[in-house]
Amino acid sequence: MPANPTGWESYTDDGLRAFIRKTFQAEHPTAADLASIDRELVRDIERRDPALAALHQEQTDLIKADDAAREEANGAPVGWAEDSLDSFLPDTDAKLADAKARHRERLVTWVNATA
């Protein structure tokens, strides 16, 4: 962490959890509650929880692999890997859907954890 943290970095883990609970007016926010959570806030939580960051990386890798396969099959670049992940567009790929579900579950678990 920086010497003088600002933004989300200035919160302790428990302080950030309390902020999220207060924001969503829920003692135990659900995946549906957290669907509208700010992406920068999710990124900060991922920095705090390596398992959550690994799940995000798995999603990115699956999307990039799918892009590469489509590009190889079609001969033209697709180029939507990060945009698709961050926009939460529906995806029919079962592995990606599973990775997204595990990411949401882990995020809910992190937010609802106690010290």
C-alpha cells in the first residue's frame, strides 16, 4: 500500500466491508446486491484477496482463449476480452459462466466475512 493511501486503499478490510454493507443497506449483501458494485472497488478487493484476483484472471484467460479461437477460425481479430468482462455481458460458455459465478460467490464471501 502507498505511504499515504487514498480512496479505497485507506480503508482496512473490515472498514471496507462495513462501507459496502452500509452502501447496500444490508448486513449480508447478496450477489444480486453486489452486481452493481463499482469495478474499481472490486479491483481493490481483488488486491486484498488473491483468490478473488485469481478468479478474475481465470475469466480474463478464458475470454482471451475464446477470442483467439474465434480469430483463428474467422481470420479476423475479435478484440473484446476486457470489454466483455467488465460489462457483464451474458456469455454462453459454461467455463466462463462458472468462473463468473465463483467470482461473485467469493466476492460475497469476502464482503460478508468478519474479523
